[in-house]
Amino acid sequence: MEQQLILDDALIAKYDQSGPRYTSYPTAVQFHDGFTAENYATIARQTNASGRPLSLYFHIPFCDTICFYCACNKVATKDRSKGDEYLQRLYREIALQGELFDRDRPVEQLHWGGGTPTFISHAEMRQLMKVTGEHFHLLDNDQGEYSIEIDPREATAETVAVLRDIGFNRMSLGVQDFDPQVQKAVNRIQSEEETLAVLNAARAEGFRSVSIDLIYGLPHQTRESFSATLDRIIEVGPDRLSVFNYAHLPQIFKPQRRIEVNELPPPEVKLEILHMTVSKLADAGYVYIGMDHFARPDDELAVAQREGTLYRNFQGYSTHANCDLIGMGITSIGSVGNCYTQNIKELDAYYERIDAGQLPVFRGIELSKDDELRRDVITQLICHFALDFHAVEKRWNIDFKTYFGTELKSLQNMVEDGLLEISDAGIKVMPVGQMLIRNICMVFDAYLKDSKGQRFSKVI
């Protein structure tokens, strides 16, 4: 696929506002505690009639040290026994969730996230996968997409071998930046050698895909310093890259208060870094998938995008649109049937609920038909940069131009700015509009006018 992304500084400045990342629609802002664990259980059981495959997400919240930029739900501790205390409850939740779903529904996708999933011991890793297999139908033919997030400081070649042995075939490595000054400022000291040792071990063990996460906009970063990191990453050739824009929200994420604001690169430098990154990755043959994600042309994400089957959920871009997603562990989010759910965020409250034999769901939302329709529209735009009016009309039995008349009118300014084209057939996002896809999707968000902008990160 030809790399087409075009950056226009004037348009980026005009449209650089706060907005959702649309890992779901409605977004988590709309979740409410009126949706209970009982509501979820009812819907979960109903999905068995569909026979759809499953996707499992496990949240392991512990970190040995805190990275100051982090916006994840985590628990900082050096006490490794905390892992066992947590896992004992997680095993019980697995059993509770397993009771809701037919055992013949295959788990096509599985993901361990965090925190730092590799905080737990090798024996605990084996046990967690064993317990999962006792309650869900795990695939034993290596055909599923079983992935894990890895902090290279918490993994060795032996760790990688264990993960491959218990069924993982994909991993994402947190790097962020190799520059020592940047690493010190964000409290993540991680050598190139540590990172490459894990990457090389993954390839030696037969992992199908390795992704690397980078962040631009961190303290002391410059175009030149980030370029050096990017050159090294391109040299080792990961299958996928995520290049995130750092969102400084210290009022929400306490660790960020330890970052010196005057050390952050100004907006014009961040834009220079973005320009350089897009150019280098294009020259290296990577395809822009969307929303900070790049992949090799033969990667499954790029193939799915070309074939029109790419999907987006709480784990980012995915090739498994047909799965019911079950979230387990504190703060995890699921998408089952026509509902979203989220688990309790605090450890003690999670333990209390599990010890009482109850599902730890504390809020969620059941989607209306309008929600599902708008989710479909937003998903098509954010995954494929195009929307076929007739296909939407056929799926939802509507007249698109009547139903979305207000939205189409609102898009006219973006048409005039060259971000997109609207024809009788549908919407086509132009190369200059792809970086601003969140802005385009926001037009179809029925809840956004009632949401506060500071809940979301800047689109660029």
C-alpha cells in the first residue's frame, strides 16, 4: 500500500482540539453505574446463541517503577507477592466469567496488558494461562492472535521462551525513547541492549509479530534526538510501530506532576518531530494505519485495511471485529453483545467483590440502535478513511442523507479545507485529512456536545 499521509501545518493548527480516540463509541465517558453486573451477565449469556468467537483481555496492574508519563491504571510496588494475591482473585473472576459463555466458543484473540504483565513470575504466567484454558476454549494450533505487552527491563530470553511456550505469538515492546536525557526525565532508564535482546529473542522463538511503542512530546525531545531513536528502531525492523503523542494531563494522572513543564518540547517542535517521523517511516516502507499506528505492508493490520475488514476496539486496531471482548482484572473494559462494561478500578474493592463471589463490573452502557449505527460509521471512517453510504443504509435500513443531514452539513467546512470529499456514494478522507480523522469522527458523535474537552487528549 502506498503511504499517502500528508501533514499540513495550517490545517493541523486549525483543527488541533481535544477529542476521543474512539477505541469505543459511545466512549467511556458515557459509562454509568446504572448498568450493573447483572445486566452484563444477562447480555453475556444471550450472546451464546450467536456462537461468536471470544477475545480475552487480562489487566496486570503492577509496575516495579513508575514512568512519569504513564496514564495507565497501575500499582507501583517492588513486592512481588502482590502478584500472587492479585492472581488468586483473577483466577476466580476467570471462573465467574467462564460460567457465562459456552465452552465451544473459541478464543481467537487474547491479550495481557497493564501495568507490566511480565511483573509476575514465569510459574505464575504458566498458571494464569492454565486456569484460563480450564474455563475458556483456547486454541492450541497457534492460529489465534495471542499478544502481550512487555517492558524489556522486566523480561529475559527465558521469559520470552516461556511466553511462546504457553501460547503467545505477538508482543509489543515499550521503548518510548532511547535518549538517556529523556529517559532520566521520565524515570524510564532502558538501554538499547535490553530492548534488542527481547526483540531478538522473540524472533528466535518464532513470535509472528513484534510491535514497538514510541512517544513524542516527552521532556528534552528534539527533532534530532527523536530521529536518532527512530533510525535505530527502523534498523531492527519491527512489524508494527505505535508513535503516540504525549498528552500532559497532570490534573488527571498524578505521576505526570513529576515532569517539568518547561522541559517539554513546544508545539512547533512536536510538529517537527511528527513530520520527521511520518517521512522516515514512509521511506522505510511502513503503511499508516491510522491513529498513531504504522505497519509493514504485509502485516495483518495493513492487509485488513486493504481488504476493508480492519476494526478498532479498546486494544487499538484489530483484525477480529467478530469477537465478543471479555475484560478481566481491575479497570478492564469489555465489549460483549450490545454493551460495554468496566471493572472496578481499586484493588481492595476488586478483592472484596471477587471474595463475595460477584462479578467486579461497576459500570457500563447498553447501546441503543443509534449508538450502534454511529459506532459503525465512526469505525468505518477511523479504520478505512472511507464510508459507503449504500452499505450503511443496507445494514441499518436508513436513508443516510436524511438521518445524518445535520452531520453532512457540519462536514462542509472540512470539505472546503480539503480534508475529505463527499459524493452521492459516500465519504472519502483525503490524505491531508487522515491525520485529523478524529475530528471527522467527532462530527458523528452524538454525545460530544455534552462532554468536557479536558476529558480527552489533543488530536495532534
